[in-house]
Amino acid sequence: MSSKTIHIINGDSLAEKMQELDIPGEIIVWRELLCEGPAVKELGSEDFIKLRKKFLQDSYGISSEDYEEKFLSQLYALQNIEEYDAVVLWFEFDLFCHINMIAAISFFLAKKKEVPMSLVCSKKLKGDGGQKSLSHLSSKQLLSHYKKRIGLTSDDLEIAEYIWELYCSNNPMQLKSQIKRNSNFEYLSSCIRAHVERFPNSTTGINSLERNVLKIIQRHTISSENQLLGYALEYQGYYGYSDSQMQRLLSKLKRFYHLKEDRVVLTEEGEQAMNGTKNFYRQLKNEECFGGAKMYNFLYEPESHRLLKL
């Protein structure tokens, strides 16, 4: 009897490239962006769907119909996981992909099916020029990554499931203790650090990603908001935000920069935020969530690298 493999792909661009490869198995495209907005642990549950539909409609104008067609249809296709003998996860090194990845693993484990899982990640391989996203690799490079895919142990899967549970809880402080956990997820520790620093800085009220945007404005000659978007996407580090996510963040930061004489520059408030002379927590506070935690219910303390609950 021939084995049956299912490939969970991190987006449509990679899915298109996968069609060029002679790799056996079925393809499911994971189109959620669980690194933003509220979420509960039970993917596909009534509470989960209700939370995600509202967030995506309010924040990105994604209709319920689109969400059902583009994501839920793919999730429901995984209900029959018992039909497969192997699962291959294709996810990037960034926070965006890692949150989706651990959610997918948790979904599989909830089915109580012991099936071998492996990971194809955008790890730099010998002979490659630099680290590129999977969708930007050539067919030859993708095959090389696939052949060197990482087998996930039961300990790896338990770690992923536990971190997803913590992400969906109202206690993100516990995530920090997971940074030093050893696993086959090479970039998981860096992604947890990046996530912890998404909570507002205790001194300035802006988070690490927001500060990075203001730093880009300081350091580069930028002539338009569109150019700023390009820089912010290129130099975002481990976050992996998409165009629409980064544009939403730029809109939030409008008070800190403006266009002056054909150049994007910091406003007085932008300078104050960068110098740490004023705390903008109250001005920026909203109901934004990361999983089960409200962003502004916690503060990140840079000196100790701790999260403080308000």
C-alpha cells in the first residue's frame, strides 16, 4: 500500500512553485495570519471562527465569505488527517509563519493521530548566497531544502503545542521561559523574543517593531510613504509582516512622521518617542490582541527583557 503525504504550505506563492516540483503528496495552503488579532487554542471552533472573522473584517476588510473560502475550507480539508501517513510543514523563519506553524501542529495533535511530521524551513543551506523566503527559491533550491527537511520529534511537537497554548492565553510572560528550550525549531527562540518585544515599551509606549520604523525614517532618505513601506518590509527582522500588515502599522504611527519638502521625517512626537523623553502609551492604547493577550495590558521592560502585567 503506497504512503500518502500532505504538505501544509505557508502561502499561495509557494504553492504555485510547488506545482513545478515532482514531490508526491497533496497540498493545503495555510492562509491565516494568527500573529495578529485574538485567537483561542481550538482552531475551527465556534469561538475561534467568530473571533477571527470579526478581527479580519474590522482590520483588513476580509469578508466572512472570503475567510471561509480561503482558510476554513483548507482547515476542514485537514479533518481527515488519519488518511495520511506523513505531514510536511513548509514555513518560514519569521514570527508570522511560526505562529501559523505551531497552530497547525496543535490542530494535528488534537486529532490524536500519530503521524510523522517534518519541517521545510527557509534555513540558509551551504552554497546559497543568503537567506531567502521559500517562495523566492529556485526549484533546485526548494528540492534541496525538501531533501534536508527536519524531522520533528514528539518533544518538538509538545513544545509547539504548549507555546500555542501560551500564545492563546492571557499570560504571555510565561512565553519568555520557552526561549531557552532546545528543539529542532531553529528560529523559534528568536520568534518568541520578537513577539515579547511587540508589547509596548515601558518607557516610550511604542514597541520594537514600531520603533524600528521610526529608526528607518531617521537613518534613510525616504521620499514617499510607499518607499517607507518598502524599507519597513525589508528591514523588519524576524516579524515577517505582509504589505497589508505593515501598512496598517504605518497608519497607526501617523502622528510620529510626516512628509516635509519631499522627505519623510519625524514629527516632534516622533523625536520624543525615539529619545525616550515622552511615553505615548495612553495615546496609542487600543484593544489590539496577540492571541489571548491584549497588547496594552502588558509592558515590555527593555533592561530586564521582562513583560509586566498592568
